[in-house]
Amino acid sequence: MYIGFDAKRAFHNSTGIGNYSRTLIHSLSTFYPDEKFVLFNPKPGKEFTVSGENMQEINPSGFLSTLFPSVWRSRWMVKDIERYTDIYHGLSNELPFGIHRSKVKKVVTIHDLIFEHYPEQYNKNDVLIYSKKFRYACEHADRIIAISESTKNDLVELYAIPEEKITVCYQSCDERFFTRSPENYKEIIRKKYKMTRPFILSVGSIIERKNLLRLCQAFELLQKETDLDLVIIGKGNGAYKKEVLAFIESHHLSERCKFLEDKYDGNEIHNDLPVIYQLSEALAYPSLMEGFGIPVLEAMASGIPVVTSDISSLPEVGGDAALCINSNDSVEIYKALKRFLEDEPFKKEQLQKGIQRAQLFNNKNTCKQIMNIYKELNAPS
């Protein structure tokens, strides 16, 4: 079976969908070595390598396709999909326009419909484009993969997609997060990033939905009682980050809130991230809405406790292994973090639950679910 993927994010994106794409492709390639995987990539990758003996990368060919790689990916790629694959899987919420005329079986992963819930946090034209792409993909896919029950419910309620067309397949995370680093290497990473005090970790883009401002408000209460830092990993340069920085400065927290990506190379941080998790006291992830919430899984796999929101997909991921709170209330965030710092038996119990729960989302389980969908679609009618 020849299985094609939209691999743009796998080669070029360092965050959510990029991680999802790389992890899934590598895992399928490992667990199903007899299958062939075709990676459609609009331009050669520089940051990430995705390769294997049973993988083939397809780039634009011909003058126009090479000159306009984005058009190739969104439309002209259909001819290459027909030529090289039996099944095509759009990993990032979309399928190329025109693929509905193709006989190739089509799968699309829908990660979230956050832009439908918070359109004011997006460019108006982007919302229109996203809506058109997502609806087209959902209409013409033979099967839709939702990465959580929360996303499935949104597809049913907002887009009127029949439930039987949607399969929930939770995502996994890189195997590196399940591997414990030796203490001497942890010390090397601690010194590299000048982590002189114990710290709470925040991972996620610095945008309003991720709720960093309320976390900083909670941390302002916490640091009055503890000798802690807040280490923030995520990019952002808009009005919301300015609002966060203004709060930090006005409350004299600049020395305690460390934005790693403002001082260090993003690729290095990505490579060191599993160790950074292991060095932290807890992950604080009070996001207001997620399709899945991969940092929660990464933290559980890393063996650190998690404070996260009690809404959206986050309780699905964390279960009873995460401390789920009202993330609209900075005092609740503060109290949850304080409990981990003061109640050592509870902290140990939660991190053990997290390690066990993370195994439910391991790569083998995830791949088996998705491969079963491919085999079902490819079976003779």
C-alpha cells in the first residue's frame, strides 16, 4: 500500500502540527516497514529531516510548480497524488482542491476549530480561508480523523459532519519524552540555560488563547512565598506579548520570568526540550482551548506533574493525572501550583499517574488505529 502525506509541516514546522506530522510518519514507518510512505513537500526542508527506507519525498517538478510551490501544494499536487499513492492523508486540516475528482482514498486530520470559536483572535481573511479549506476537506474526505472528542464534537455541531464519518485518534509525542536523562546531562542543560532556581514550565505560543497573562498573575502570587522562576518556551511578538511583558515589568518579575526563545536558538531548545521538562517542578498549561494539548502529554511522559484547564480537550488528555482547574481564575492556578510545591505525597502520586496515563497515548497504539483506517479504506469493495 502506498500512503501519501501532506508533509509540509513535518519538514518546516517546529510546533504542534509539525510535531504531530513527524511523530506519526516516523512511527508508521517504523511499525509498518512493508508499507510505502510518500511525503509531498513543497520545498526542501532545512530545519527537520524526515526520511527512511520505506519513505519517498516528492517535491514540485516543472517550471510552474517549482516557481509556485504553494499552488502546487494546494491544487496541482493532485496529479502527483494520483500517480504515487493509493491513500492520501492530509495531516494539517486540509486536502488539495480538486482531489474530490480523484479516485484516491482520502483521509484528513482535523486538529481543532479554534478559529471558529475565537475569530476575533485571527485575521478576518484567514478565518474565511480556514473555513473554506476545512469544510472542503471534511466534505470530500472518505474518513476524518479528529484528535480528540472535543474536536469531533465541534465538527458535528459547527459543520454538521455525520458522526460515523469521524474517528477519534489521539496523537502521541516524540519518544524522547519517555526517556529519562542522566543527572549529569541534566546539569549540563541547567547550566546552558542558566536555570539557577527551581522553576515552573510554560510551553506554548504567546497568544491570548494560551492564557500566559493569567499564569503570570498566578506566578506573581506564588513567587512571594517560594524561590521559583517561571520558564516560558514559546514565540510571540504581538500586542498580547506586550501586555504580558507590561505586567511582568510592573510587578518586578523580569528576573524571575525567563523567555528562553528570546535568548536562545529555537532549534536548540527543541532538541533540549525533553530534558527541560524533566528539570521543571511542574508544567502550567492553562490554555482556554485546545484540539489536543500536546504539552500535557509531553509533561506526563517526562514524569512531571501538570496543572491545566478543565475545559476543551485538556481533561481528555490529562484525566485524573492532571490537576484540572478553572483557567479563567489566576488564584486557582496559583493554588494548584502551590499544592504541588507543598504536598510532596500528592505530587508523587500525580506524576506516577501521569507516567502511566502517557502510555495510553504511545506511538504504537496511535499508529495501529490509523493504519486500521488505511487498511479499511484500501480493502477491495
